[in-house]
Amino acid sequence: MNTQSVEAVVAQALGLPLAQVNDDSGPQSLPTWDSVTHLDILLSVEVEFGIKFTADEMITLLSVSAIKAALRDKGVTV
């Protein structure tokens, strides 16, 4: 069950204020979003929303909006 927004999960994983994270946020706009934190973000999203991403999905989820779209594809309301 999701109690947090995708933005909140990303902000927490990156150690950023929630106000700095939006749908367009990704590695290009947030310097702390690197390959290691990318995995941390996606693992945190999996736990928070009770889903699993494939390795192929993980390489494409490079923004908050892409993560939200993938969650919706898995039937999660975000």
C-alpha cells in the first residue's frame, strides 16, 4: 500500500527536500541521481508500492514521470 508519493520516495532516497522533486526530475536535473541512487530509488518505489520492476524497465525509468507511468501500467494509482 502506498502511503507516499513517488516524489516523496525520490526525495527521501536522494536526501532532498520534497519541493525540489517534480515530474520532470531525473538524473539530468538532479545531480545526486546517479547510477547507485537510481537503484535505491527504484527499490524504494518497489517496496512502497508493492510492485517489481524488470531489469529492462529499470534502465528506462529515468524520471519521476516515467516511474509514475510504469506504476500505472502495473495497475497502481499514483
